[in-house]
Amino acid sequence: GWHTRCLEAVVSTQSTGEGGDISLGDTLTQFKEFTASFDPALKGMSLTNADRLREVHNSFARQNMFEFDSKSAEQDDDVYHFVAFVPFKGKVYELDGLKPGPIDHGSFTDDWLSVVRPLLQARVARHAATEITFNLMAVVGDKLMALEKELEAAEGEGAIADIKNRMRLEEEKRANYKIENIRRKHNYIPLIMEMIKILAEKGMLLPLTMKAKEKLTSEAAAKKDSQA
């Protein structure tokens, strides 16, 4: 699925790049050491069977009222694929699980993103007319830890106040993320089903359903006209 492919790309990035300031933690460090000699296919299989990673991954899964049998992707289905770009020993490599090995995109001096940026722009432009489901993510170090290091080395009241303010904003952002994650993982389906039952009992469900269908039809027609 979408999240599995994304997870594989993120783990590849963390396990391969030069991020010396990024701590992998016990789980990813053990996984990296255990799979060091594995080929890409075996590493992917090991990833999907890692209990701790699967547990965290599934905790963010969308809640479903019904379980559906899985099926193979068909021609018209959306099939998502993620690749990762990493700097390594002065060169930029692309990690693609469908390729036999890393793809060398050339050398860089100070800014490795100067190599990646035109590659991404070209790929988006190549499919922009027919595809809009692009996702671009960056794997970065802990910003709060970086700010704490800045604070230790800071001099002057103005600089210290600025860093403390940025730390406060980062902490507020994390608090909001925590609330969003709680809402994302909460199962709202029983509430939704109960609301549907109440609307049906009051004879309001069918009129609301028909009104929603009419709105969707009208919006689809307007979108088609704008594209003509």
C-alpha cells in the first residue's frame, strides 16, 4: 500500500545516507545491522515482517468498518511508488526498490540538493499534465535538538531570546501534531454509523443523500466545462 512503499523509502534513506547527526534509534539500528548483507528483495521482505515497525505503521492505518479481500492491482488502479535520494561520499544516489542497485546522479560540493532539485522538477513536469498525486518528503534531524545545541553556543540576549522563541514554536507544533495523531488514529466509525441510523429513523437520510449526489454531479459538470 501507499504507507508501506513510503516506509520502505524512509528506512532506505535513514539506513544509507550520511546523516551522522541523525540517530536511528534501537529499532532501526538493529534492523540495519541485521539486514546489512541482504539483497534489496530480502531487505524489503524483512521490513514488512519487522514486528515493531509493523506495529507502529499499523497504528496509523485508516479505520474501516468492513474488511475487504485484497486484490492485485489492475491497469486503472493507482499504484504508488516511492524512491529516495541520499548524499553519500560526495555523490547523490537514487534508491529505487525496482532497480537492481543505486543510481548515481553525479557529484556535489556543498549543496547536494542542487543536484536533486532539477531531477525532481523534471519528473514532476514530465507527468504534471496527467498526474497530480505527487508526494515530496524530507528526512531531517530533530529540529529541537539542533536548537538546543544552538542555545548552548549562543551569545547575547537577543540571540538567546530568538532561539528560545523558535524552540517554543517547535514545541507548540509538536503538541499540535500529537493532537492530530490522536484524532487520526481514533475510530470514528461507531459515531458515524450511529448518526446514519438516527438520520434514517427520522427520514432525513435519503433526502440528504440525494442532495449530496446532486451537488457532486453539478461540481463534476462544472469541472468538465472548465477543462473544455
